[in-house]
Amino acid sequence: MTASPADLQADPQTELQIDRPSVTDGAALWRIARDSKALDLNSSYSYLLWCRDFAATSAVARDGRGEPVGFVTGYVRPDRPRTLLIWQVAVDASHRGRGLAGTLLDGLVARTAAAHRITSVETTITPGNTASERLFAAFAERHGATVEREVLFDTRLFPDGPHDPEVLYRIGPLSP
């Protein structure tokens, strides 16, 4: 898949290109997620599938060589079609500390809002993931939105052993 010029966005601060992921990006997204040491790592197959089926609601940042260095994956909730759920956000260690995650998130939400009339964003954050907490708090502030938090999945619901609860963050309504 080739991104159209409307899908591409130059970031002057980092000289990166932000566009939609393609299936060929799946392996790199898996590696970035694995190396983050903060995300729950899904199978490599799931990243390939995500890049195929949810490219319209996801974003990838590419360096000057076209290699992925960060991503945001998301989907429009079927039962709440004006809500974008952000599944994962990750930036390669070599590109952290430059605001890339925020740039990716802002760009993806703007693109998805235009296509789907998105008015709110949801995500889940494991308690103690302060980088994600700061990312989404700053996003809410930039967009004049409030943040509501509640436990979405309690530890007892996870069948694979001890797991921290997942806290749902609802951010909205978003201002243009």
C-alpha cells in the first residue's frame, strides 16, 4: 500500500514522515513493541494483521530511510463509533524524548476524526506506566478535554496469572 500525499505529514522537528502502516511494517512494529519493555507484546502475526486491517486507524513514523521508528495503533469502537480506542503507542529508543509519541497521537486522532467524526479517545494504561499517563494527560490538555479513569479489567479477569489491572482512560470531548 502506498500512502497518498494527504496521508503523509512531515514533522519539521524530527524530519520524520508519519503515515499509515503497511503489512511490511508489521515486523518492525513488533520489534519496537518488544524493545519498549513497557507494552504487552502481542504475537508477530497480530502486528501483521493490525497493519493490514487497522491501517486507517493507526500511524507509523518513519526515519529518513523509511524505516519505522514509532507507531500508534487504534480502532474505532464498534459500539461507540465516535470513539477511537488507542491500543498501543511505542517509540524506538533512539527517537524517544522528542515528542514523537504526542505527534503521532495528535496526527492519528486528527486524521481519524476527519474520517469518522471522532469526539473522544479511550486507552488503557497499566498502573505505574507514568510515560503513558503523561502522554495522555498532555494530549487531553492540548485538546481541551477532560480525562475520566476507571478500572476496565480487574486482575481476577486475567486467566494467565497475576496481572495488573487495566485502567480505562476516557478523554473527551475533543475540541477541534
